[in-house]
Amino acid sequence: MTNNFLCRPYRAGDEEAIVQLLTLVFSGWPHLDLSCTPLDHWRWKHLDNPIERGLVFVSEKDDNLIGCSHRVPIRIKINDDVHLCYRGAD
């Protein structure tokens, strides 16, 4: 048995496995009263964000998604300058 796993950027089609992983790890993610599915919520939050597309990376082993890292774009104002930044999520 090997302990090797692959870390890579999100690819279209990963979102269903990501939501399944989040649901498993967080016992029913996203724990919000939504008018959409958790999958649609994830897509809105990370792919269709009005500020900018999020940064998403995944880890996989034996063709199974075993981890993910999300960064949600936000704008912060420091003095008179507005900066695009990212905050961790989920």
C-alpha cells in the first residue's frame, strides 16, 4: 500500500466530489437554510462569486478525492486602497 496522494488545482467536474467530502466531514455541510442545493451553493460561492472566482485545490488518492482547500475572494480597504484578498473557507 502506498501513502502517495496528488494535490492539484480544481478541475471542472470536481465539485460533486468536493460537496460529498464536505458533507461527510462536516456532518451535513453547509448547515445553512438554503433555497438551493448544497452543490449549487458551492458553485455560487467558489465558481460564480461576483468578486472573482475562488481558489480551490484538491487532494486525491486512488482516484478518490480525499481533501480540498478553498479560498474565497474578498476585497478589503486599507487606508484609501482596495485590495483583492482571499480568506479560507469550509
